[in-house]
Amino acid sequence: MPEPKSATPRLPKKVSLGSWLRWAVGILGSPLLLVATLLLAGLVYKTVVRAEAVQAAFALPDPNIPLKLPRDLAARPEFRTEWWRYHGQVSGASGDNFAINFSFTQEWQPKNRLAGLFLWPSLKKMCDAWFSITDFQRKAFVYYERSGTADERSVGSSAEEYQLRFGDWLVEKANNGHRLAIRQNGQGFELVALPEKQGILQGQAGYNWRGLDGAPVYFLTYPRMALKGTLTLAGKEYRVAGSAWLDHESTSYELPPSTIGWDRFSLQLENNHELFLLIWRLKDGTAAPDCPATLILPDGSLVNLDQTSYEIKTVKYWFSARTKTAYPCAWTIRLPDNRAELNLVSQVEDQELLLHNGKQALWMGPCAVRGTWNNWPITGKGFAELAGYRKPVAP
């Protein structure tokens, strides 16, 4: 009578490699299948359910909630992502010319991606900050970066009053303006920025919608601020004065997958106009619809421009030997309604930043502006920020 079959594979009597493999698969097959199923379920949870849970934990910009400056320049912890960016050009008494940039970003992120696969996500606030100095005469560019988790004492921002801090890097409200005290390795700046024009609520009273598959954003700007203070570079301190621009954004959405990068321009013209352009570049080589563009008039009023109101063309590229990346470094912008043609040229071509241990590459720096406005000659100062030329910025 045949022996009944066991549910568990028996140890093979004849020992051979094939026999051992079949026996091992029989023993381990069911647990491995279970583990694989759990990992697949975790991956689905992480990419769909968990992502939506994180998204739902934050507020959305609301066009029905009025914004007010300077109040809403302070942090808004109910949003997932916020950033602030100063950039400006200053001159010393001896004719030395420099550009400065300070950027501060904070974003809520899952504390532990692996442990959060099967659990409701717990969050931490991550902060990134960097500053740069460009020396026009010596064609020099230096920058420093810091990254870390926000805490109550030394890293983060304040929702009570305007303040950004990362260790001994500090930006804070000071009288009627802002104080920037940023130094590292004997280089940096201590400047006071005073608004020369009122703050601007970009878009519709500060509310913006970025593209057809984009996201709601609060966007605030101080387009012209007087700068004064000291700048230290290569061990030498300069007393400087000039002009700056400040942007602040708050949102709870990530970039849509169709976005590979952006080109951002801020121009201060000698006729007391300011121009802002932001071009979201898509995978198909086109620009996203509804890219924000604004013209700020001398009285501080805002004119929102659609994409038929301006033309922009790249006329020169700079090639980075470090990252094998080509970045635009000169442009022509035309505004037909103003009979304006503006030529932008980077003051220093090599202004590439490698951030997050080289994972993110940006090009950002000052530009000289020359051209015509209503057919009259005009000059100005500009700043360009280019992202996504090395690799796409969206996930």
C-alpha cells in the first residue's frame, strides 16, 4: 500500500545539489512568497496610500483667505513646503561689484521611509539653506550649504515673527526691514535690507495656480530692497550698498511628474519697473501653461502677463566640466506691448551649485541687463535661476 504523502517535503535520501535545491524551495517557498507579497503591498502603500496620507496632512493655499504683508512673510507650518530667497547686487567704495544670494527651504518629510512602509507616517521638518557670493571683477563664485532637521533653538523658522535661522546663520526682522547675518569660513555678509517698494502679492492677491496639472501656491515678493552693510570674501571685508529682491512661497504639493525643471528671472530696471518670469519646462520640450509672469510698475501696481505677452530666447550656453551639463547664460526677452527688448548676460558664467551631496545641480547668479524700453535705451540688474538641466527635478 503506498505511503501517504506528507504536507512538508522530506529530507531527500539521495544527497545531490539538485535534490537539496528542490527540498530548500519546498521548505522556503511559502515564507518567501509571503514576504514578497508583504513587500509588494508595502510598496503600493508607500507610493499611493501613504503619499496621499502625507498630502492630506497639510493645508492648501486658499484664494478666499486674504494675505497681508509683512505678516505672511513669517512661516506657515500648516503647509508642507516653504522657501525664502534673497538675491541682490552690491558695490564697494573702491568700485568692486558683487552679487549675494541666500536661500532657505523647509519641508515636512517622513521620519523613516523604511519603517513607515506599513505604519501611518510620522513627519519631521527638514531645512536646507545656502548662500553664495559672486565677485564680478575676479570672476569668482563661492557658496556654502547646510542641511538638517528643524529644532526649536537653532534650526528653523518662526511663525510668530519673521525669522530664519540655521546655527549662526540668521535672517530676522529689524526695524522697518530685514537683517541678514550669514558667514562661514571667514566669508559671508551682514546686511540690512529695507523695502524701497511695497511688497507684492503675486498672482491673484498672492494665490497662484501653477499649470494645468500643477498646484496652488502662495507667492509673495519684495521686488526692490535697499541693501547696506559689509561683505567678506577671501579674507577681505568690504563696505557695500546696493539692491535686493526677496521671494517667498508656501505650498503643500510636489511638482507634477511632467515637469523637468524651471528657468526663473527677476529683473530690476533703471526705469523703476521690475519684471518676473518663471518658465516651467516640461518633458516634451514645451513650457507649462499659465507660467507666472508679472510686470511691476513704478507705483507698485502689478500687471499679470500671459504667455502671449512676452518672448524669451536663449542666445548662449555655458558648459559645466564638473557635471557635463550645458546651461543657458544669455537671453533675449521681448515685451511687445512695451516695445521692449532686454538682453541678459550672466556676470560670471560658472555659477553652478551642487547641493545635497551633489544630487541636485542648479545654476543661479546675477545678470547684466541692456536693451530698449519704448524704443529708448535702458539698463538694469537681473538674476537667473536654472534647475533641471542636469536631471529632472520632479520625481
